[in-house]
Amino acid sequence: MVARAYTVAFEGVDARMVEVQCAITAGLPAFSIVGLPDKAVSEARDRVRAALTAMALALPSKRITVNLSPADLPKEGSHFDLPIALALLAALDVVPRDEVERTVALGEMSLDGSLVPVLGALPAAMAAAEADRALLCPRACGPEAAWVGATQVLAAGSLGEVVRHYTGQSPLSPAEPGEVTAPAQPRDLRDVKGQERAKRALEIAAAGRHHMLMVGAPGSGKSMLAARMPGILPPLEPVEALETSMIHSLSGLLDEGGISRTRPFREPHHTASMAAIVGGGRGAKPGEISLAHNGVLFMDEFPEFPRAVLETLRQPIETGEVVVARANAHMRYPCRFLLVAAANPCKCGYLADPSRACARVPQCGEDYLGRISGPLMDRFDLRVEVPPVAYTDLNLPESGDSSADVATRVAAARAVQSARFAGHEGARSNADAEGRLLDEIATPDAEGRALLSRVAERFGLSARGFHRVMRVARTIADLDGSAQVCKPHVAEAVSFRLVSLKET
């Protein structure tokens, strides 16, 4: 008779149910695993055999066949150890078969039977909840998986504890969800001397999830400003935290005993490959843009990134998701991030300083920023020039609002947007509004419309640029506590749009 256990195989952020079938039949002693296993899965038989020996359980001198169904789905990873061991124990009548069949299990086993944490416990818990089964996982994965409240999560430290649970000797207690408390943000906006306009742009970007480009000489404070973005962003909502943690779970970033409500802040180096930024590699894993989902992607030295990488960002910025297509895998990952880019005005960085600029001014600036294509530049809602800070300004006292004050205003604006988009699927911030919804929420008053029309005619705004100005104006109105988008809001939004970065 065939014994069954259940586990999952991962396809992107989704977990697909896999049935582990075990049959013990007469024949020459053998232990085989079929069903497109990779090397890590095939090696599970040796780990399982050693773990059972450590528990004083001997395998019978018969043929043991384990099938991973569906057989045409590739199986990768070491998390198949525990379900294979459970199916084998059920086939040996060591544990009740019906109890094993009501559980989804995953976990890697050491040779002594102890369970090692694995990737993907959170997506596995989601799949178990959909299948109306409990989840059995290593103890270190329990606080992460328990965030899915729709299913019972059992976390064990060893295979012996699992056997004692199923035999009723020592039942396992359900795991409790764990949350990682982020340390206090030591970086404050008041540390930045001057740059009030850039600080204002940072606040607008955080409030409405608007993409932002900063251009300035080396040492003007671009990286310093971007590093303070996490301190003004509100914590993740429960739904957002679950979405983000699903991706981080697959990438092995949830290793602190739970999930975090802090928005991710990713800052890849400009030498990163396309697979590292967008996703790919073996198994089509998520890239930096997906790891920054619901958070910030900071790309310093923006023109230094490979042209192919920059152009690949255009579609994910618009749609909020990316499809990683490989010969053996097509994975879809969410990537609704806030892009903050920083660049020097030219190769040497001192285009605006006549005493330090090179002899190729202004051609050097056009060539350098020309690496950013027009369509990609058009996707930045806020474009800010960051002038150099004079030495005398560094001795001035701190000025402007603190990060806590700005975070309070940003949180209030985000709360307004949450209420506004409560009935609209796929829209959570002003940057997500489009079509009829954008016309309903961001159409300015008569004076604002007149100003916007003159700007569109005078400077030749594209349709995308026109709509992005409307979104930014809506965010500025939210920060101002205004229900109507007025002329001053439109004027400020336009001022951030029309900075001529390529001609400076």
C-alpha cells in the first residue's frame, strides 16, 4: 500500500503542491527517488537513512520507491528531506498515515535527525492554507510561517520530535508569529546641511511613491539624502509585509526569527549584472527590483550602470511586476518599488564649477547623462539638482524638520491614500493611479488646469509626463491637507518635472 505525504515546489513566489508517494515492495534492497529530482533531492535518501539509523530505526531489506508527483515538475532544494522521511515512516506504519496526509511538510535533515531551516516557509504556509492542511517545518522557520494565520504551523527541532508528535507521546505546540524589531534609525534629515529643495522632493517621493532622480557634484549629499529615505517611510501594512516577506523568504533573507515591518532599502552596486538587478540565474531567482518590493531601490552612479540594465527597468517601473523568462522557467515577481537614482552631472562631476570643470563643458555633461535614455528619464516624477554645499555652510546649526516630523506628514498622506484607494485593486498610492481614476482624484481646479495646459504646450510634455505631473500634484495636495488640487500644487509639481538635467 502506498503512503503519502505532501510538500511544495516553488515557482516564483508561488508554492505548488507536491505529493510524496512511498511504496515498499518485494525485491532487491534499494532506495530510489523518482519524479525529476535534482541533486539535492536525490541525496535526501542518504540523509533520511542516516537520520532513521540515529533513531534506531532500520530500513527493511526491500525495494523502497519514492515518487514526487507531479512527475513532470522539476524538484529542487533540500526541503524534501522531511516529507520523504514522513512518507517512509508512514509506509513502515511508524506514524499514522491519515495524520501525515493532513500535513504539508518541508525541512532539511542532518545526519542525526535534527531539522535545519530552509527557504520558502512563508509561501509553503500559504499553499498549506489553500489546501486546508497544517504545515510542519523546522523550528527556526516557525515564527516566519506562523504569520499565515489561516493554517496551523507546527515547528519541530528534530525528526524524533515529529515522530513523538504523530504518535501522541509529546504533541507539538502551534508556532507563534515572530516579528523582527528594527533598530532605531540613527540617520536624521537634520544631519543634511542645506539642500532644502532636495529634502522637500524626498518627502514628496516618500508620500506618493514617486520615482526621483538627483543630479549633483560629488560630495553634495545625494547618497546622504537617499540613506535617510527609510527613516521617513511608514512601516509596512500587514498585507505589504506578507507580500515582501514572501520574496525575502525565497531569497533566504528572513533569518532572524520572523518577518520585519520595515520597508526594504536595496542599494545595488553599479557593476551588478542584469540577472542581479532584474532576476534570473539558476532557477530564475528574484533580483534587486523584486527584493525592493514595497520599499526603496537606490541606484547610485545611475549612468554607470550597463545600458541594458537601465533599459530593462522601464517596463517594471510602469507595471509593478517583472517576468523572468529562461529556457526552463518563466517566473513572475512583483516589483512595486520606489526608485531613487543619483548621478553626477558629467564624468568628472564638476560641470557647474568653472574652476574645476574639464575643457569639454558642456559636451561632457550631455554625453554622460545621455547614457540615460529619454524614455527612462521620462519615468522620473521628480528631478532635482543638488548643488554643492559650501564649507562655511557646514558650520551652520542644524536646520529644517527632523526625520520624525517628516515621517509624521508622510504617514498622514499615506493614510489619506489608503482610504482613497480602498476599493481599487492594484492601487495603493498616488503613483499607481491611472486612467479614469487619475482624472477623478487629481484633476486640478480651473487655475491649475490653465497652468498645466500652458506648461504642456510650452515645454511639450509627453502624455506620460502630463499624467506624472498630475500624480505629483495630488501628493503635494495630500501633504498640504487639501482635498482639491490647486494651482500652487501644480506649480510645485511642474517645477520638479522641468529641471533640465541634460542641458545643464
